[in-house]
Amino acid sequence: MKLQHHPFTKRKLVDTFRSGYEHWTIYMGDENEVHLAPANRKGFSAIVKKELLYDVAGRDKYQVNNKHNDKYRPLPSNKIIQRAEELVGQVWPYSLTSENCEHFVNELRYGVSRSDQVRPDGKSVRLCGPHGLAALLCRGSFVAQKRPQTICN
């Protein structure tokens, strides 16, 4: 299904409002986004995917949200797009508190890994619903894994 025309341009962050949390992607043009998606049912890893915005958002509301432009200067568009394309298909460790989808897209756009859904101390998250509760209960069991050298905290 083709989306109606929207004013998105490449390298913009897209904030999709799910039930109880926000899912973050980076817009690549031609109605495609790059984002972290679950790689398995356990939730300890994620795969970088390039998918149609409509398929990622589904029926959820979404908007461009480059909320950190006042704090950080975005990296050049060609570098953001190139890096995102290079990462598609890679499996990454996933942690709700330190390596989630918002950390991922902020690292791509600004070179800064951060999530406003997680307090800086990493001890609490702004999530609710079954996914948030399960992640909080499992928080202590996340295994620290080394990330690829090209993207770091």
C-alpha cells in the first residue's frame, strides 16, 4: 500500500507511537526506514532492518522528531545514509536501557547514543505495558556484549 505524500526527507528521525512506548527509525527516502527490530523472541538481540515506513508504523501514529537538533549537530546526510545502509542485516545486542532503537537512530544521526525513554542512570525507563514490564523484570539478566567498533556509546 502506497503512503500519501509526506514531507519527510532523508536522515530524519521518525517517532512511532506504540502502546506504552515509542519506536524510533531513521527515514531513508522512497518511503523506507532503517531501524532495530527483534532478532529473536528472547529480546536480547536486534537486527537492523530496512523496511517501508507503512510496514513499520502499521496503524500507529508517527511523526518526524529531530528533537536533539538544538543540542547536537546532525552528521552529513550522505554519512548517515551510507552508515545506515551498511548496517542493514547486522545483528546487534539489545538492551532496553542502553542499546535500544532510540539509542541506535540517535547514534546514526548525531553520533551520540542516547534515549530519552531511559534515565541517564539507566535505572528506570518510561515504558508501560507487557513489553516494558517484561524488560524491567529481565533487566538484570541482560548479558553485556561488545558492539561493533564502528558505533560506540
